[in-house]
Amino acid sequence: IEMTNRCNMNCPICITNVPSMKFQFEPRREYFDRIFKHYAKFERRPHIQLFGGEPTMREDLFEIIELAKSYGFKIRLVTNGLKIADEAYARKILDSNIVVQIAFDGLNKEMYARLRNNEGSLDIKMKALENLSHQKKRKVILMTVIDKQYNEEDMPKFLEYCLKNPQIRGIFFMPLTQVWSEERLDYKPERTTQEDVEHILERAVHGKVEFVPLGSWEFNNLEKVFNQILWPFTGVHPNCESFTYLIPQEGRFVSLSYYLKHGFFTLVNDMRALDKLVERYTSKPIGRYRRAWIYMQLGKLFLKHWDFDALIGAKGLRAFGRWTRFFFKLAIGKNFWDVFHQETTIKNRKGTLQIVLLPFEDDEIVESERLEKCTSCFAYIDTVTDTVKSIPFCIWEKYKKPIMKEIARIYNKEGFQNIDPD
């Protein structure tokens, strides 16, 4: 949901700000209430992402967050992070208990200078991430634009930074797409593809990195069993989002496939088969014994796929000896996680790092099949029909300016009527 088109950065590659749109977009609380009320009626409530512009420019941001939470939504805030560099503001973010997605394009200051027109913003963003480290749960995701010219050599250092900052639970990589005008930025890079990003990442970690289409990560029946939506992007076209996991070892990340006997894709296929098997039980409430059976099936999948030799870092008699030491320490009362990190190859206490590739479609590569299966859409109020509608993420940029302009005429807060008549 677009919150505002005001921003405190004005990046040349961005087309969602006042300078590029020529008018201010700042809807009243009533506008958001109508959208929330509409989606609250859905059987499976979607995740809500608050977009901009820069949402933190709104003085009533936390009131809107509380409004959304009152309808039962899980909230994600997409921000450049500059205001979170203020400790008092960061505390309000932490107290709101939301997931924060910060635009963070790695550690190369030249990229910020060229594409963001603000080299100094990197230091401010790092301060914001430091402020968000004071929380028990990891609720920070980095939104990272990838351009082959700027990111490739930077990736190992970037991942090392993520390893040292346990509040970061994932990175959403977005290949740079040229949607800006030449007047805003005189830069025509070679297109960065999904495959480019996969290769850049693979060269930066230890071992083969196996990406799986998020369209295959769809377990509707298991979600009913556990009464939660596992991922916000599932069910998309197989050529859209893809993902993987990185596991922290001592001083480095390795791919999840490093610990799997048969590969990540095979694991997903087996989970899909289990989800299909569970379908017969989801038409009515699932009893305690049936639920225990489902947990047992998940346990069997774990035993089938997990490579325990890789986990303990040994094979044969050496592995037997290390597992004996592992369980002996547990038997004498040692803390499980202390023993786990001492005796396995996973020495770092940081959890897994989610890696998602978000390929933004522009006019040159847009495909109707992908749009039809899109599960990530922008919601808005159609001022002609006075109803809540949605548009797939990748074509919102193409149509949003006239839509937002009409919304601004009707719903803008008092004092935000700066509408360009042309």
C-alpha cells in the first residue's frame, strides 16, 4: 500500500517521489481504513507492506500501523532507514513489533553516490541497523538492488556484514531495472538478470547455491494444519521469485544444500507430496492424533534429507565419536544450544539467512502469465467505482501515476493538495 510519495532521499532511480510525480500523495486515515477493512474479510489475510515514497515521513505512521494490526494483519514496513538512525524513533519501531525492510544496497559507497545520489546515506543506514539490533527476535530484511557493475566484488564483504549482524534475517535481492528517465540519471547499465544474481551469490559463499522457485513453495494444506501463512510470496509463476537459505558456519555462510543429502529442490518436492497427502484431512478440524501423525511425517522427511555427517563435520567412526560426545554433554545437563554450536559445524548462533530474488518486470520483459499468477499486488481505492482494487506489483509502476493523482484529489490530508493541473 502506497503511504506517501514524500521522501527524504530523492534517489535518481526511484519514480515514486514528489519530484518525479509532480504532485503530493498523502491520503487520510480513512483511505487506509477502507483498504484494511476490505482485506480483513479474506479467509487468508494477506501480509500488508507499507510502501512509499518513504513511509516514515508520515507523522501518523504508527497510528496507521496500529489500525492495520487491529484488523489482525501482519505488517512489514519498507523504508530507506534514515529516520531509524535516531535511537528514539528506532525504539518506536521496535515497540511496534513489525518486520522492517530496509533499502540497503551493500557496502559500496560509490553505488549510493551514483544511484542514490547520497553517498553518506550508507553510514546512516548502518546506524539504523545498529539501533534495530536491540531486539530479541530477528525482524529486519534488507532490500538490496543488484547491479553487476557495483555489487559483484562487494558481495563477500556484504555477506560478512550480515553474518555479524544477527538482527538481519533475510535479503531480498532486486536486479536493477532501468525505469528512470535520462533527465534524472544518465546511466544505461547492461541488464542484470536473475541468473546473474545467482552466480554472484554462489561465488561469494562456500559450495553450490541451489535456488528454488517460490511458486513451488506452496503448502496450503500444511498451512491450514499449523494455522499460519508460511510465506507472503508463494504460488507465483515459476519464472518469478526464487529463494534459498544460507546457513552460518564459523566466519562464513554456506548454502542449505551443503546439509542436504538430495538437494533443496528434492526436499521441496517431497514436502509438496506431503501437502497433497494432508489435503484429505483439512475439510474438518484435525484431531490430536492426526496432527501427531503429520508431525511424524515431517520428522521422516527431516531424517531422509538431512546430512548428519555434514552437520557433525565427520564420517564413520569419527562421526560416531563426535555424536557420542554430543549426547554425553546433554546427558550431564549442558545447554542444548551451547552443545550444538560447540560440537557441530554450525558455530554461529545467527539463524538461517533467507535469500529471495525479486525480478522486477519492466515494459521490455513483462509477461501476462506471470501477472496472472502474481501474489504481490498494490492495493488502492478506485475513485471511479469507489471500490478497493489491486494491481500486480510489476505493472503498478506503469499505471500508478494517474491512479494516485485521482486518489490524492479525493483522499489527501488537509495541507497536501499540491496537485499539478497537467
